[in-house]
Amino acid sequence: MSTRTLLRGGTVITAVRPGEVLTDTDILIGADGTIEAIGQGLDAGDAEVIDVHGRIVHPGFVDTHRHTWQSVVRNLASDWSLTEYLAGLHTGLSKHFRPEDTYTGNYLGALEALDSGITTLVDWSHNLATPEHADAAVAALKDTGMRAVFAHGGGADQWGSLPSANVHPADARRVRDEHFSSDDGLVTMALALRGPQFVTPEVNIADFRLAADLDLRVTMHAGDGYWGKSGPIRKMHADGLLSDRITYVHCCTLGDDELKLIADSGGTASVAPDVEMQMGHGFPATGRLLRAGIRPTFSIDVCSSNGGDMFATMRTAIGMQRALDNAPSVDTGEVLERISLTCADVVQFATIDGAHAAGLADTTGSIAVGKAADIVVLDDRSLALTPLNNPIGSLVYSAHPGLVRDVFVQGRRVKKDGELVGVDIARLKADAEASRSHLLGEMPEARLDGTWHPTLVTA
């Protein structure tokens, strides 16, 4: 049986350049999982041929920040404020997670992402109470077959009273040595640090020294709500910590000067629009980042609150930014000749720009010869995409997870004809419900009917 695959005749959104669409185009995937050739009428040779005529073919999405472990308590936080979320999750349910619950949460959440066309996930894992929890989280990601970055974020004990004097857990060194001695696997490692909003200056310096010692990229929250007004990027600049290996999550309330510091240092940013608007972080910073010279990326963030697919996230982000861009015309009566933020921009944010933030732009994020075949094929039988007049506009505004027909990661078909390959869905659902029942059983006040509002705490 051939180990090469030819996708024949698709409508290919490449993400190599904004807005680039190749019609009636073939993609030849080599035995090593990389893209060998792109063009029309390619010779199939011994390759398995998959007819994708009339179907949108696009790079797998990249989610640059998701607390994947929370998947087993999905939507409990859909009506929660930030303080309720901190009470219900971070000082509540989180401490009752067993390693097996962490595994199930990560396995469920990562497969949900894969099922909806997200082929690369930055797992912002900050409920690692023990080494066993960390091992379970990593194992789950590897078992899905997706591309992922395990961002080691410690556990609730590292936060404490703010600013915390607790350094990042030393177990990160063990995880690096035991699970990520090489950076060549589908799953790689980063550090999810708390940053200067939440720790003392001495701890922040020590945490970044750990990242340097382990040769790991960093992802950290910055500019989320009132905390973000404390000048975290100015502090990092003063301490000489800014670099092009850091992703700053949210950035909503950072000063313009701080955004410039990020841009000048080559840093990247992750926008999580649903959570930012729900939990009082401030307006999503998409437009401000662009004006500062920073390419935004997108993330799901709190999957215990909002949905886990990139289609909805793209729509939330573009709709919010267009509203902000149009707001002055309501006051002045000025007529805007053209919308500045386009669907093509947003597709780039969700693919190649996300790959850049994850440190993987040379590997994934676009459909180009030599890159990994991390590819999504949408179903063409839906009326939602009929007729297909504007493929990029359709991807942003009309597509949804139910249209994801096939998904490839490193050339391997992990979703085929609308079904995940090799996944026991019935068992996974049972495991998720069992974990959920255990966790809620430890908090008798918790309810599943949407009426549970945890006692508010101040962080």
C-alpha cells in the first residue's frame, strides 16, 4: 500500500501569502509527511488519490493558548465572571483533578481541536499539581497524534498570594529531560510563566532564567484586565527579559509603548476574544497589535467557558475589531470607503502567524512545498458553502466544525470522511463523564444546570 497521498483538484487556501487561493490544484504528500509538490495535473504515481474537487483545502489551524485540561468541565463557566472562574476552577475544581482526569481532559480537548481542524495546539497547562499530572498531560497530547506544544505552567500552588514569591516548579526540568530531550517530535515543550503581573521581580527573573537554561520558548499572560495596567512589559524591558521567544497572551490593557516594546523585540501575541470580552480583560487587541507592527494570533483559552473551534474564534475577533474600526464613523458621520481588517488577514492569524508564535513557522501553518502536510479538507456537500464564491470569506464566515471532512497531521490522515481515525468515541465520552462526576462530587455546591455561581474571591 502506498504511503504517499495525492489530494486531487482542490480549492487551496495556501496562507503563504494573504488571500492566495489556488483553484483545481493538486497537493502531493510524500512518505515522510511533507508536501512534495503543488500544481495542476500532478502525476499520482503510486500515491493514494483523494478527490477533493469543489472542496476548500486549507492549512490546519494553530491555537496558541488553550487550558486544555478544563475540557471535562466544559461550559460550566459559560456565564461566569472572572472572579467566579477563579473561585470555581482555580481555587475550586482544579485541586480535585487526579492524573487520570488530567489525561482525559487533555485527550478530549486536543481531539476536539483536531476534529475541528486545529492541527497545532499550544496547551497552556497550569494545573500540574504533581509530576504524575504533568506526565498524564503530556501522554494525552502524544496519544492524539496532533502537533502540540506542551506549555508547562505548574499548578495552583505556584500562584499563592499576589505577587507570588513561588518560583516555577523544578519538575519542569524533569519533564524536559524525560519527555522532550529532543525538539523533533510532534509534541514539543515550552514554559507557561506567570510573568510580572503575578510574581515578584526576583521570581520573574528566576523563571525566565529557567526557560533559558532549558532552551524553551515562553508563553505568558499580559495585559488582561486591571492587572495588565501595572506595566508588565516595561518591567520586563527594564530587566532585560524581552525577546523574540515570548508569546504575550491577551495584551488588552497594555500601553501603546508596551506594544512597541514587544514589536521591537520580535515578540508575538495571542488574542482570545471570547474570554477577553466575557471576563473583563478589555477589548481584544487585534487592531492595536496590528498598528504596533505585531501579527496577532488566535486562541481558545478557557474551554470550560467557550467553544473550542477556530471558526467561531475568527468570527468573534473579526466582528469585534470591525465594530471598533467602524465606531468613529457613528460619531462623526464619516463614511468608510473600505474595511481595513479582511478575512484574508484573519486566516493568516489563525494559521501561519499562529505557527510563528508557536515557534513552528518553518514546519507548519501554510501549504507549501517542503512543509509538513498539516492540512484540512472541508466538505462540499453543505449548503453553507454553496455556491462557493469567495473561498476565504466562506472559511471565515460560513464554515464550521461540522464541515471538517478530512484532517492530516504530518501527512497522516487523522480524520477521514468526517470521523476521527482510531478514536473510541464512546469510551472517551464515558471517561469524560466519569471525570466530570468525580470532580463535581468533590464540590457538592456545583451544579450542571447552569445555575451554579461560585462564591466570589479576590485574586
